[in-house]
Amino acid sequence: MSDFNFDTLAIRAGNDPSSFQEHSEALFLTSSFTFKSAEEAAARFAGDEKAHFYSRVSNPTVACFQDRLAVLEGGGACVATATGMAAILAVMLGVLKAGDHVVSSRSIFGTSTHLFSNYLTKFGVDFDFVELSDLDAWKQAVKPNTRLFFAETPSNPTTELVDIKALSEIAHQSDALLVIDNVFCTPVLQKPLQLGADIVVHSATKYIDGQGRCMGGAVVGNNKLVGEDIFGVLRNGGMSMSPFNAWVFNKGLETLSLRMQRHCQNAMELACWLDKHPKIEKVYYPGLASHPQHELAKRQQSDFGGMVSFVVKGGKDAAWKIVNSLKMLSITANLGDTKTTITHPATTTHGRLSQEQRDAADISDGLLRISVGLEDIRDIKHDLSHGLEG
């Protein structure tokens, strides 16, 4: 389907109807598949015959999701996982070994920081954390054993950006791989592989689902790195995506482009409103001219995304007052839903980090993160006004 455009691919790519010729993607709720003979079973398990034989390894519904997302990201292969964190873990297990070194942005999801610092280090992998947008810091952190760069752009929760093309050049000069977490933008707004990244990871739980229903993750890249090395981790490690969840994500991809347009529109209006509010100290949104990487966002992304973070004057007490005054917005740490959600990162998503780590990532006690949903923007602003005006 290489001749078709993004919105068409998001609806039709990857679908391989069964003998019943169903129009909608079929949901294959089966743990295993039968064989016509012992010879056929042996051939499938050996990989000599490409066909499904066990749903931990492959499943038609999951394969549809993988093929569709791979096309949308511009990759040759996609591996679907049980969660977004499983996707990150699969990458690390697939490409790293004891003695390797990783340079990571310090502005990443708190659980990613914990995975790197508290668990992977136990297996002999060394990590250094640098400021995301500081390319010189990335260069200086490189060691002879550096194998991988890891970054979220825009970052969670302060929407900091890095120049993906420039960062990929630094990584490749050091024979390192560049992994980009593309969860905030999705392939609708940003194509890291086209900018030089080697691997893209997703939490499909977020915008790809879009309605907060299912857990899932994905890794996209070339056929060797993802289709063989990382797929091997999935086959043997078992962090497989549920066929039901894959079916939900396929439906989510069909409306992703439309939803992202509205997310971006609402987020831009909310960011501008917050930026003028006297009780707001700072607003983090790439669409604002005041954002340090605003020009980069215009070059690297097709729009500015649906995530807005802001610092309330008065610290934690003032931030919690806003949260506790809400009547409509959902108080939850998930993001990417049709429903607007709000969280206090310092005590939730990044609450397990040390004060020093939070300070380094610019996560203050007065910071609130909003995943701007698809409701009427007037209602979103009105709900926030309860805590801001009271």
C-alpha cells in the first residue's frame, strides 16, 4: 500500500482477511493454532514456514496492528508488547549486554528512570543522564562502550525537545543506536525514523488507544534490529500483546489523525490561556513562542501536541488546590485519552525519583501536567478556573 497516504494507511494497512472475507479486522482469541501434519508443525516452529503457531509468538490480530503501525512510522518491522514499559525493556534486552553504556535524557518518564537505574544496572549496563536539549552534553557523555542513546521528545512532563536529526548524527558517530519514545507526538505529528532514529518506542496505552481502555506497547525499526533481535526477546520473554488489545489499538489507529488534530487545537488554546493567567508562573508547551525549542518544534513536528504542563504560583499547596477543586477533569496519571486528565507529577508519575532527580528534570512541586482531551475547550478552562480563581 505504498501509494496511499497516512489517513488511508491508518484505516486499511495490515489487514489480511480470513477465508470468510470479513470487512472489519477479525479478533483471533486463541492461544494456539493447529497443524495439518507433524511436518507442518515442525516447519512452523523452526521458522521454515512463515505462519502463526502460538499467540505468544504471533497472532493475526496482533500482526495487523504491528504491520499498520510499522507502515505509519516508516519502519520495516514492528514488535507489539504488553505495555509501553515492556517495549522499552525489550529494546534494552535485545540490543544491550553486560558492560554496555547508555546515554539517556534525564527528562523521561519516572518509571523509565527506575528501570534503567534500579534494575538494568544490576545486569552490568551503565547509564548516564543528560539534559535532553543540550547536544554538547550528549557528546561529552559518550564512552568507548556507549551502545545506545535514549530520549523522549517532547519529554514527559515538561515538553522539552531535542533535535532528533542532530542527535542521531552524534549517536551514529559513536556507533550507538538512537531510540526515541514517540508517545507524545505519535506518527501523526513526528516521524523519528525519517529524522535518523534507529528505533521508535510507543506506549499504545496512550494516544494510539485514545480512550484509556487497554495496555500495550510497540517497538518499530528495521527488519534486522526489530524484526529479529527485539522480536527474539518477545518470543522468549513472553511480554506479548493481547489479541483483544491489538484489536482495540487497530480501531484507535483509524481515528488517530483526527483525534490528534483536536488534541493539538485544544492544547494550543489552553496553553495560551494559562500563559496569560496571573496565578501561573510558567507554561510548558512547544506551541508557545516562549518555549525554548519552539522553532525546533515547528521544523521537526507537524503540530505541537496535546500535552500542556504549567507551574502554579504557591507550590504544592496551590497545585493540589486546583486538582481538588476540579469537577470535570479526570485526576489520573494516564494521558492521551479523549477525556482531559490532570496529574501532579512530583507526587505521582515522578514521585519515586529523588528530590535531586526531580530538580534536574525541572519537576517542581507546583507543576501540573494536563493531557488535553477532546471536550469543548470552554468547559476545560472553566473547570480549571475553580481552583485558579478561588
